[in-house]
Amino acid sequence: MNLADWIDRWAGFAPGKTAIHCEGRYLSYADMADRVARLAGILRHRLEVRRGDRVAVIGYNSADTLVLLFACARVGAVFLPLNWRLAAPEHEYIVNDCTPRALFAGPEFAPQVDASRGAIDVPHLVALDGDGPGDGPGGWLALDDLMAGAEPLTRGDGGPADAVLICYTSGTTGRPKGTLLDQNALTFTAVNGAHMHDLTSADLVMSTLPLFHVGGLNIQTLPALHAGATVDLHAKFDPADALAAIADHRPSLTVLVPAQLQAMMALPQWRTTDLTCLRVISTGSTLVPLSLIRAVHARGIPLIQVYGATETAPTAVYLRAEDAVRKEGSCGKAAVHCEMRLVDDDGRDVAPGAPGEVWIRGANVMTGYWNRPDDTAQVLTDGWFHTGDVGHLDDDGFLYIDDRKKDVIISGGENIYPAELENVLADCPAIREAAVVGRRDPRWGEVPVAVVVRTGDDTLDGAGVLGLFESRLARFKHPREVVFVDALPRNAMGKIQKHEISKLLETN
């Protein structure tokens, strides 16, 4: 079996049920199964895509993005969703790194692809909507035209052990790496996601995160299609549109990263929108402030965290709704099909309460980085993925993430975890967002620096920020400097890019 069989099976059970609703278009499970088969036929017969070949796509979220993933799974090809927020040179690097056989592009991005054609070598370019900007030999193919005469492929070569997804890491340090996940990983991630959310075919899942990220694709969207539920897919996230969709479509589940929640909470509609349809809101991707968790709980909706990485597909640890309040701030327990360890620098398990690096093992873990065996060997040991995150377990076995291991600031021989300082800053109403990074210091080696975005209250000065830490944290942990900026650099999933902040401090 391969992932495309999910859609075929549900087309047999509930052919008329809506699988995906996106931008006014409704695609039933029967229609989706037919479209997957036709697109798989196009990949095989028209584009000559073979088992193991890569197929790239760049575009806003759409039903056809998901159709293409399942078509790749049937053929045994590898689906490569490109981060549309990257610049052209970054796309060119990724395309040249993994050499896709075909590249599909939405109308907003086809001109950018066309402009890069001198820097990339892709045999086939396909316009998801329209004809694309190219013409003549080697020009663009139109998906609608291809679909009209396509011979359906109902059985293919893809199987559980075949690579099906390659996602490039966000590149917070150095060049991005292609994380390779097989079909088995996506299947077990779907099962883990269903358990996390008690997800069934009766659910309506609102998906607003970009599908080029494992979080947008795998936390709820693919689990919903595996369970025969309906996905309300948004082309892009807009806070007002998301609140309107909750009011109008009444989803039962959604994933919203902290940056999205904060954008929604800043709108007056947040206080008036009826959220009672939501059984739970899931969040993650970055450290989640307690103040944000409690603000959601104040609306009567459990906010639960999912923990993982691109390399774990990502659902590895999660909190369930029944534990949301009593375990505020926790990421939960290892997924039903995952193992978790917390280890010291020598790889020995640590006691509850003691900090340790989080290691994850399970069928959802990547097979490795694309063409980077040395990098793979550095993070995989006997199937255990070394996350680089530092956390601790409470007496009940619930995980709390303390910080990124690589973000630890070592000042005068003492370890300082930036997240501890950032939680203090998050409690200040005059601060919109903040990050703490290390700066080199001739005496202490490193010292913490607070980089702060004010809400608009210019009366908050550096002394006021430093005063927040009095009686809250040990003196050696206090920031030695405060830098005010207009905004913090973030990646597509809302994660603060600390390497960019460090570069900023170097120039100041």
C-alpha cells in the first residue's frame, strides 16, 4: 500500500464527502481519488517521473498541492514543497541540490521560476493554474490541459519504505538541509496526530499553515485525510479570515503557531468570535509563553502543544486536551508510536527534573539528510534523533522544553537558557515580542542581550526592561544590555531567527 490508497479507501466508504475545501472549491473523496490517479498518470507517462525522482512545487496552499503529494506517493516519487517565502537564489540552491524531474508552480510564482531558468535545470515546468509565462520548446505545460487527456494510474510502484517527502530545514544555521521522510513516516505521523487530537472522520480541520512545512502538512492536514475527515484549507493565513472561518465554517480542530495566535488576539474580533466549535487548538514550532497559553484557556479552549522537528515529521511528543490546564507549559508525553529519552552530554539518561537533550526514535523519524551522510551521522545514533533541544521531565513523565542546546549562553562557566529570560519578557504588557541571544564578552566569554520590540509604549526604556528581572532570576542570568528594534526576524513558521539577531548585534 502507499499513501494514495488512503484516498481510494475513503472514496469507497464515503465518495461524496468533502475531502478538501479551499478558496470556494470543494473536492470530494471520489473526485480527489480520480484527480490523484490522473496526476499520477501524468507524472509517469507524460513527465517520465520514476521511482525515487523528485517533484517540486511552489505555490500557496491548494487542493492540487495535496493531490500532487498523493500522486507522487503512488508513483514512488519524492514530493518537494518549496518555501515560497524564500528568495530566488535560495530556491535555486534547493532545486540544484535535489534536482527535481518536474516543477509545478502556482500563478504567483511562475514568473519567478521563469526568471531562474538560466540557473536551474528542470526538465518539465507545469503551471498549476493557467499556462505559465513560458512558451515554445521547453516551455510551460498547463495542468488543466494535461488533466483533460490523462490516463489514470490506479496502481504504482510506491510503497511504505519509499521516500515521499523532502523538506528543507529552515536554515537558521548555515545552508538548509533536505530532510528525507518515507511513506511509513507520514503514515505513523498521521496515526500519532489522530491520537493527539482524538481525530475522526467527523472532524472539520482548519489548516492555515503553509504546506511546505511539516507542521502545516503533517500535524493535522494529512491525519485528517487519513481519518476521512474534511480539511478547510486556507491558501494563506490571514488573522481576520481565520476568525471569520471559525465563525462561518465551525471547525472542530486547528493548529495555530504562537505568532498566528498573537495576530488573531490583537484583533477586536478575537473577543467576539464564538470559538465554542473548537474542541482544542494545537500549537508549537517554538517555545510557547505561559501568558499565551492562559489567554487561550481564558476563552474556554484547551491549548495543547506538539513537539518535534522537521526530522521527526514532526509529531513526536504532544499534550492531550485532558492535560492542557494541569500541565500548562508542557509539551506532553511521547507519541503513541514514539520513544523519547533525555540524555546528558555522555548520552546517559538523566533523572526527572534534570536537564537533558531530547532524543526521539520511531517510524516517523527521517531516513537522513539528502546527500549528506556526515550530517546524518551527527544527529542519528541507532535510530535515535538528537534534537538539540534541552528539556526536563516532571515526576509524571511530562516533557518541558527549556531551550535549544545550541542557544545556551555560557557566561563565566554558568549555563543561561534564553527561554527562561524570554518568559520574563513575555509577561510585560509593554513588550510585543523579545528574544535573548548571547554576545561575546572578553571577561565572561558570553553575556545575554535582550532584543525587544515595544508595543508602542516608548516610556519603556532599557532600565525598565532590566528591572523586570529583579527578584525573578539569579543575577548572573540578567541581560547585560537591552536593544530595541522595530521587529524580530522570523522564518515561515514564525520562529525567531536568532542567527539574524546575532548578526544585527555584531553591526551595532
